[in-house]
Amino acid sequence: MSNNNTIQDRYATRLAEDLDNNANEQEKVRVQLADLQNQLAQLEQERAWLTQLQGTVAGTQSAAAPEQPAGEAPTGDSTFEPKVTPSAQPVPRPRGRKKPSEEPAARKARKKAMASKDGRKPTSAASRSGAEPTLRSLVADILAASSEPRMVSEFVDTLARQHPSRATPSAPVVRNALESLVAKGLAERARQQGSVFYSPVVSAAPDAGNAVEAAAPEAAEPVAATA
């Protein structure tokens, strides 16, 4: 017998054994399935009988229960709850009147008229509470007190030193405030050795020519002739 025939016989034997095992397993499952179906049918029958018996017992108990007067509370069974009659219901508390959230328009107009008669302007909440100065006003104060041009970093250091309670602004924010002062003619910008310096605008004194022109109208007036 050749080698190939031996291998074929071996595989044929193994396949036959596997088929037999599969058939045996199927037979076991069928037997178990039949038992389970029988148990399920028995449980269904028992449930139907128990349901019928429960209905019979409940009907007997309801028929045997004595009628109780309407004014007496039930006794013996704690599951019954007394009915709440309309007279026993809690009376809702009266709601308090809400205060108006806003003043009437007439009252506001009266206040405004009284303020105008007194010659005083109504102060806003911000002015009464003392609002903090803006960054631009603080930069303008530092600029006015400067005797020489300063860079943006120097303004930042001065703000941090003079106003420690405020958050120190960044250099770009301070530069924007200085540029707004330059645009309004309150500051001058100059570039020296690649750095930008800011200085206050110095008002020039009137020169002699302007003084002469100012005095010229007085000299041109005619002098009255004397008799």
C-alpha cells in the first residue's frame, strides 16, 4: 500500500468519527429540547390554573367584605387610605403683592424735572461709584510728567509701579493708547536708532512777529485832531 492511500484512509477514518460525534451531539440536543418543551408546557398549564384560582379567591373576598358606613374609617386593613374631602383640602395662602421692579414713567419724569429746576444734572451710577480712569488717561498723565522721550516699555514699567492694584497692560495695548494720543495731537512720535520714542507736544510761545501783528491794529487807528 502506498503512502497516499494511508493518508486517505486516515482522513476518512477521522471524518467518520467526526460525523458520528456530530450525530450523537444532535441527538442529545434534541432530547434536551424535548424535555424543555415539556417543562414549558407544564409551566403554562400551571400558570393558567393559578390565574383562574386567583380570580376565584378575589371574587369570594369581595363578596364576603361587609359594607361600612360612609362616616366611619375602615378598620382591619391598613391598605385603604381615607379619601380627602374638598373641605379638608389645605387653603392656599394669599399671594403677597409684588413690588414693581421699575419706577413708573411719571415718577421718572418728575425727578428729571426737579433736577432741571435745581440746575443740577442727574449723576450716573459710574460717576457716583467713582469709576477708575482709563488706560489712555493714565498714559497721558505719565506723558505729561515726562521731561524726555520714553519708549513703550518705560510706560509699561511706570504703570506697573504707580498703579499696582491694576492689571499691568501689555506693550501692544500701551502702544495703541500712545498712538491714539499722537492722532489727537497730544503726543509726538520719533524714531531713534531703530526704537520708537514718545514725548508730549510742547506748545510754542508766540514769536515777535505775531506780537507785532497783534499790536498793528492799535497803531493804525486814526488820531483825533486837536483844535
